[in-house]
Amino acid sequence: MTTTNTMPGAKDVVVIGAGFAGLSAAVALASKGFRVVVLEGKPALGGRAYSFSDAETGDFVDNGQHVLMGCYSETLDFIEQIGARDKLVFQEDLEIEMLAGAGRSARLRTSRLPGPLHMSGALLGYGHLTTRERVAAMRAGFKLLAMRRRGELKNLTVSELMDRLGQSENARQCFWYPISVATLNDEPESSSAELLAEVLKRAFFSRRRDSAFVYSRVGLSDLYCTGAKQFIERAGGAVETRATVEMLEPGEGGRIQSVRLRGGRRIEASNFIAAVPAPQLMRLLPENAVANNFFARLAGLSSSPIICAHVWFDREITDSPFVGFIDTTTQWMFNKRRIFSERGEQHPGYLSFVISGARKLIDLGNDELIAIVMRDLKRMIPAAAEANVVKWLVLKEKQATMAPDLSSHELRPTVETPIPNFFLAGDWIQTGLPATIESAVIAGRAAANAIVSRAGG
Ligand SMILES: Cc1cc2nc3c(=O)[nH]c(=O)nc-3n(C[C@H](O)[C@H](O)[C@H](O)COP(=O)(O)OP(=O)(O)OC[C@H]3O[C@@H](n4cnc5c(N)ncnc54)[C@H](O)[C@@H]3O)c2cc1C
């Protein structure tokens, strides 16, 4: 049966997908007096940044630890807009502990100098580099910015850039590659140097507070999904889950007239935003649009996986809120109990581990993956060997983010499409940033702005 929900006004917008991009677009539109219907196919909101409650431990488990930075200005503004800023923890200055083996700890800690000089302080005090490497890394940072300004990074991968900048193997492993893999989510041999330069410029060569880490003290879904839904509903809009859009239906004048949902329901609107990843978008497009080069080229984008392991121990094994591991398969460890600012009576040691750019590991079984994580952990923090594992969980995100390869720059689309009332949003849209939360929110808000300005608002 086909039921049609007709949305008469020019200010009616359907947003498909309720991740950071879709929800930030919908909130931006709702704040300008538009009536928005958000349609999310899954039973819960949040897309690739969601959390769930673990029945056994009572903990909120994020699908993977997400870290924001002070330079995520659009994201922080969105979180402020929905009244959730107090759910975030802001480091005052960037401070990251990096472990290169048991007891071999060094900190990247920015100095109290104004940006970008604050970064020089961090590098000069970073114990995993020799004095010569610290000076060379500082020089390389400024050279990299100059190359970016002159447009010389377009065809370079991160590892080729490191060759050009004369960076030693040790400087790569202890400094450049941990940043590159964490922010670009792929191997330095295939990742775009241009994207890395954009991250470094925004995060490390700007204001001091832009470099600091920001993370959620609550589960991810609680951070932004609840507040965004309430905001949209208060403005007269609706947010539906288990509402999978199967097709965008064409109307007159090359426009989209309606969406058809699984089960047959149709919803008409004046404008539509698809805030879904590229492969899902391709399945929704009307037949004549698929052949259009604007959309056809999107098939060239590929993705890169992330593996996250959550381990509950019977005791605390570290005081640090998060630690970077050098020269191990596991890259980051987050101490969830510290991050959630609560100490559970039952399972005090809840740790979360991240392996980004995990192409070579994604097909391994969960038992093998947890063995790798535990081996790395014991190498870095031997006290872990004395603790008992209460429970573990491995979550694989096979298509975690768009691969940041050299071709992605040309392939990423704009929010405006050749279809006049149809817009795109998502972390993979051309924002100049890697596929991150900030990229998703920039794209979501840009799609909303495009609709507002066309409506003359
Ligand atoms: C494990 C992991 C760790 C990460 N860590 C970080 C980090 O530390 N920092 C950072 O900035 N970024 C991180 N990211 C990236 C970040 O999660 C994404 O950039 C961001 O969540 C993307 O949001 P989005 O709205 O663009 O897409 P999505 O979150 O994918 O949202 C799209 C939504 O559309 C829905 N949908 C798809 N098709 C349909 C349909 N036909 N009908 C209805 N709904 C549909 C999907 O169910 C989904 O909810 C990480 C990602 C992962 C997977």
C-alpha cells in the first residue's frame, strides 16, 4: 500500500540519514523556521558515531572512541546549539602521552605560548625524538604549510611528503604517522598529504585551544542525538527511525518530488538532503541521475576500516585518560572509566582500543584481534598482565570512513547537485577535510544554508 504524506509548504525538507551530517543539517534548518522530517533507516540515531548500553556492565559503549579537537568549530557550535556542550570535556592545552614500550613514555604537550608557537614547545619537549629530529620536525611543519599555500601537495602521499621533508623513520613513527593515521584513517603510503596539511594547519598552526582534545563524557548517542531530536521536534519537525528510504522519486522540471520508504509510504517535500554515505546514495538515485557524471564518478570513492576493541578488566591498570602506542598494531588506548568521570564498583578497568586504517586486519577473527590488542597492551603496560579480563568486545567498522587517497580530492562532490532541490551532506562531501565529524557537520550545515538561501531566507 502506498500512503502519501504531502508536505505542502516551500519550507518543508526531508533529510535522509541521522548521523552528524543529517542531524546538524536538520537542526540548522529547524532554527531557520523550516519544517524538517529526518528519516533514519536504523532503529537508533547516530550513524557511524553511536553508542549503546552494554547490558552486562551497564556501561555506554561507543561503536568506536571518537575524539574531537578544539578546531572543530562547526561541530562545537552545533553541540552548543542543541544545549549539549556540558557533555564535553575540553583539554585546556593539548597533552598526549605516547608510549614506545614499558616505561618509555613521552608527552606531546603544547606550551603556554600563543598559537602557533605553542606547537614548537610541544615538539621541543617531545622525548621520543632526538634534538635534531625535533628541530627538523618543526622546520618541516612550516615548510609543509608553505607547500600547501603554493599548491604543491596535490599529488603527494603522506609518506612521499615525509621524503620531501627529510623526516627520519623515527620521526615518522613517533610523531607524523600517529597523527596522520588517526586523522586520515589510512596508511601514509596512500593518504593524501594535502588532507594532512589541512588538519595540521587547523589543529596545530592556529590558536592554542584549537590543538586541544575534546571528548564526550557521555555515550556518543547521548552527546548529540537526543538533543538534536528534541531541537527538531520543538521546532515542529519530526525524527523517525526504522524509516528506510528506498527511492528518490522524480517530479517535474528535473526535480525530486518525493521519497518512497520501505513499506510503501511516500513523503513529498520541497527540498531533500541525502546525508548518507556514497554507496547508499547511489541506491536511492532515480535512474536518469545515475548516469549523470556528477553522480557516476562517486562510484570511484573507496573506504577504509577501523577496528575497536573494548575490554573490561577487574581493576584499573592505568591512570591516563588516553595513551598513544608507538610501533604496535594497536594505536590508541582510551580509559573509559576516566573519560566518563565515574568509577564503577564492579568493573573499574574499562578500556577501549583503536586500530585505524585497518585494511590488513579487517578479515581476521575477533579472537585473533583481541589477542593482538592484549599482546600490545601488555607490551606497553605490563601491569595489564596481572589483571583479569572480565569481558571483551570487538567492533569492526568495515566502511568506517572514505579512503583519503589522492583521487578522492577530485571525486568528492559539492553539497549542491545538478538536481535543483536535492542536496548532499556527509563527511565524504568536499570540505577540504578528511572524513571526520567536523567534515560531516560542515557539509550538513552547508546543505542547510544552500536551501535557506534558495528559499530567500
Ligand atoms: C570507529 C570509528 C571511529 C571514528 N573516530 C572518529 C574520531 O575520533 N573523530 C572524528 O572526527 N571522526 C571519527 N570517525 C568518523 C565519524 O564517525 C564520521 O565522520 C561521522 O560520524 C559521519 O557522519 P555522517 O552523518 O556523515 O554519516 P553517518 O554517520 O554514516 O550517517 C548516515 C546515516 O544515514 C543512514 N542511512 C543510510 N541509508 C539510508 C536510507 N536509505 N534511508 C534512511 N537512512 C539511511 C545510516 O543508517 C546512518 O545513520 C570515526 C568513525 C568510526 C566508524
